Amino acid sequence: MEAKQNTQKKLDPLTLIAPVAIYLAGVGLSLFLHSHAAGLGLRIAGLAVAAIYAIRRRNMTVWILWSMFAGVELGLDAPPFALHLHVFGDIFLRLVKTIVSPLILGTLIAGIAAHGSLKEVGRLGIKSLIYFEILTTIALLVGLAAINITRAGVGLQLPTPETSATAAASLTTTQPASPSQSSIPKWDQFLLHVFPENLAKSIAENEILQVVVFAVLFGLALTRLPEDTRRQLLTVIQSFTKAMFQFTNLVMYLSPIAVGAALAYTIARSGSGAILGLAKLVLTLYAALIAFMFVGMLPAALIARVPIRRFLGAVAEPAFIAFSTATSEAALPIAMENMETLGVPENIVAFVIPTGYSFNLDGTAIYLALASIFVAQAGGIHLPWQTQLVMLATLVLTSKGVAGVPRASLVVLMATAASFHLPLEPIVLILGVDALMDMGRTSINVTGNCLASVVVAKWEGNSIGPTTSIRVL
């Protein structure tokens, strides 16, 4: 994570002014002066200059943003060629699908077994987990409400429409979550389907809920073993999980190619409507994040009698660091320092904030909820509210324990789509604007974890107030 933070510091947005200005000048020539040849030349020149910048910076976010614009340009200017690029998005999706089950399996088992015993969590852990689950559930509900109001994915044509038809057909069978009101299975059928009969079969068929159930039970079983026996197996599982993290890193190097190819294909086939849908998705996320601050965080702070002005002064710097770097880990040291300065006991800060990095990702929960429904909308699949609530419960489970995974939200989103047999093509398109959304959701994650430490401290009977001056922006 330190490497990511250092890379982010090397970025200089001012150097992007020249390529952006050249590209916008080309857009202006094409739209307003109808000089298409000159406009195309300027746009290509702008992309070339931006490519030089991306090569020199060697930053994945820059490359994804560049490939997004290059894909749009290729889809508009060379549609016959762009129609043959969908294979690169398919390759990327296949590789990501190989990550999901092993990664969730390893992280959940290691996360549960590492505690040694559930009794070790104690009163502080129980209070923290109760708070985490309440706020996470509120965040998921806010995300569901926001995307159902804006319907940002409706009308977005997928690259392969037969995928949607296949997904819709599969959902009419006896699967655990059906989009049609008439084909929703009975509760006993759903309950039976959640439990695995064969782990290899569950992984092969992308039955993520079954993988989660196995991982939870296996992790609990490990906590019942003697320390020396448990430690040996836990070390192997943790090493396997770290290897999967590196596997994820290698796959993510292909993400710029996949994003550019997917956008080029989509725009060549269905026009520029995909850009509008993605823009609506970004705006929906930020509206949902603001709404959550008022319906989730503010009530929690008021109920716990948190000194709001003092808290805002203490959280301003770590939240800004998280927003500018899109990295929660970069804000962790100053977040813990400022919460202790605010008056939160050191033992509470040391337990609640690091634990919250896996169990209290409110911004990520909002993103996952609305992105999952966006994928269904883009595929032309209607999900009734019963199915959406089942999806919410699935996200509560699958979003735990993968906070350290690069592009962790993509892994969880892919797992959710696999569980509900949704089309996968829109996920690649979402990756094109993921960097823009990552900044907002990361800052909410950090702010939510800081607030959690204060609320738990108040719950424990501690008075909160700054003992020394707090460093603010």
C-alpha cells in the first residue's frame, strides 16, 4: 500500500492541462465549427501527449483514464475496427472470474481464524460489530434507493445482447434469486441452495454464497483447534491469500486494455449513450454518499452525543488524504492520531479503526449496492424488491475481509453478479469510471471508521474532547 501512496504523490495534475486542452480544442472544432478532420487531428494529438504523460508516470489510474478516452475515440472514429475488440474485455472478465472464489474463500477463513477464539473479541468487539453492521446496512439501503431512483443503467445497451437474454433465462429457473415476481423460489428452496454439497462444484459454478458459507464454517472450525495446529494451517491459508493478491495485481495490469476495448465496442455498436449512463452512475454515487452522511452518519453522531464540530475538525485531514489518494491506508496514521487527540482512548482507536477497514466500509457498501443494480439495469433485467433485499444480504457477507485487495470492489461486484447470474459486460464499463468513484467512497470509508471509534468510545462511557490542538487542513 505504501507503494501506491508514493505513486499517487508523484502525479502532477497540472501537467495534464496541455493534453486536455488539445483534446477539448479538437472536440470544439468538430462540434461547433464542423471541422471534422482538424478536430480529429487535435484529439489524436491530445491523446498522444496524454499517453506520453501516462508512460512517464506509470500509474494504473492514469492509464485507465487514458484508455477510457482512447476507447471512446476509437469507437466513434473507427467503428468497424472497434467491433472486433470485445475479445479483450472477455479475456479480462475470464481472468477476474478465476480470482473471485479463491480470494473470498481465503480472506474469510483467515479473517475468522486469526482471532483464535470468538471470546477474544469481547465486549468492545461486539459493540463495534453491531455498529458496523447497522451502518453498513443503512449504506446498502441508501445505495439501492439511489440507483432505483435515478435508474442510471436503464437504456444502456450491452455489447452482446444475447448475454442478457441468457442471464434473464437462467434467472427464471430455480436459482436463489429471480428477477421476476412469479419465479421467486420459496424460502426453503433458497435456504437449501445456500449450503454447499461440494466445495469444488460451488467454485466451478460460481456459487459465491455457498463458498461464503463454507469459508465461515471452516474458519469457525479452525478457531476450535489448538493454537499450534491452527497456526500451521492458518499460515498456509494466509500465504495462499497473499499469492491471490499478487495474482489480482497481475490481472489488473490488463484493466486499461479491457476498459478501452469495452468502451470502443459499446460505442461503436450503440453510440455515445454509454457515456451518459456512466456519467449518471458517477453522479448517483456522489448523491448517495451525501445522503448517507445525513441519514446514516449524522443520526449516529447525534444519538451518541458526538461533538460534531470537533469531530469534523479532526477528520478533515484524513478524509482529504483519502479523497486525493483514493487509498484508505494512506490516511490511517493521521486518522488514528487525530482521534486520539480528540479524546478517544488509545485501545479503542487501535481496535475499532483497523477492524473497520474490513467491516465498516460504508462508502464501498453504497457503491456495491448501486453498481450491482446498475449491472442488472444495463442488462435489461428487472429485479423485484425481494431479490434486491437478498442481494443486499449477500453484499453484507461478500464485502467483508477483502479491503486489502487491489480493486477489491471489482472482485466483490463480480461475485455478486455471479451469484445472481447477471451479465458481466457492464462491470468492465464501470471500471472506466471507477477511479472517479473511488475517491468519494474512500473518503467516506475513512470518515465512517473515525466516527465509529468516537461512537464506541462514547458507548463505553468516555467523554470526548480535544486534549491538545488538532492538526487540520
